[in-house]
Amino acid sequence: MPCDETRLIEEIEQLVNSIGNKELREKVRELLQSPEVKYEGQRFVFEACPGGSYVHHAYSGGLLQHTVAVTRLALLLCDLVEGVYGGSVDRDTVLAGALLHDLMKCYVYKPEGQAYGSTPLGDRIDHLTLLVAEMYKRDFPLEVIHAVVAHHGDSSPLSPRTLEALILYMADFTDAELSRRVLRAAENLISRTRGEARERLSSEEALRILKVVEQQGLEGLRNFLRKKKEKTI
């Protein structure tokens, strides 16, 4: 789990409360609390779900961290567009899309040893399709649905066609790419130091490893890993 799970959950609630339109705010809250996808198999609760199976945030609690990070980044981009470029952004659309954009990953991932695989549902329907179907059924505003549809950029069913959708895509890409690069760098450093297979890390662990190497070099990392291993024995 993230090191401060309670704080992140509280921040999600604060972000939901910051949606100005009452009807949209309640729709977002209800969907976060009760996705209601018809699925009989085991699923992750939101707080424990990984943000991805390998590429980014691939650890318990990763989805919670990713959701908060993407929403924060999206709001920063809103500030930039409005404060620097003099544009106008519908922040409610951006907030709703950011908070919900990966919610259905709870239904498509399952534990698979030390890694994550796809559920039977996830083998046939991707998380984006599941979410869009549920949002459409619940009568979400079309602009919010589009922001979710387009949050993978050119890899989406539709590329972003509104400023709000573009902002969500940029925020999602930035956080996912940050996580991917940090995790892969730390894994490679461990592999070089130990001469053995990579291990699964959280972002906190990966960032700490990069800092150790930055300050103490590979020898410092060897000592760090040795002490870490001794604590687990």
C-alpha cells in the first residue's frame, strides 16, 4: 500500500468535493464508491488495486497514487492554460475525468504470483470500455465521457478533441511515464548490483534506490540492499 494511504483517500474525497456542479459531483462520488459491474470473480478494492500490470504503478495501491497524481497534474495544467495562456477550462470536466479515468482497472487485474495478470473479464474487455459503458449508462455529461475515452491520446478510440480531454491525456501520460522510468531505472540498478532477476518495487522504493545511487554509487546500493535483506530474515 502507499505509505500514506489514509491521506490519499482523504484527498480523493476533497477533490470530489471540489467539483462545482452538484449533480456531477454526486455522480462521480457514487461511481467511485459503487462501480457495480456485473462480475462474479474476485476484484481489487480501489485502494489496493495496482495502476498497471507492469508498465507503471504496478504494485498494491498504485491506482490510488496514480489517480491523485493525475488529478493534481491536471489541475496544474488548468492553472497554466488559464494563468499563462489566458484560456478557459471547464475544471469540473477535468476533475471528473481525472478521478474516474482508470477506475475499472479494479475489475481487469488480478494477483498472479508476485505479479499481476488479467481477470477473465479483463481478457475480453479493457478497463476503458468498461468505464465508458458504465458512465454512459449513468448519464454522465458527454464532455466528461469524451475526456475519459481520449485519455490515452492517439492510442485511444478517439484522440482528444476538447481542451479538457487534452489536459487529462497529458496529465495521465506524464504520471505514467514518470512511474515507468523510475521503476525501470531502479530495477535495472538492482539487477546490475545483485546480478539477479529484477524485483517488483513501489514508486517509494524505486525513488529511494535512485537517491542512494545518486549519493553513494553502486557500492552504496549494495550495502543498502544487503541491510534491507538482513531486516527481512
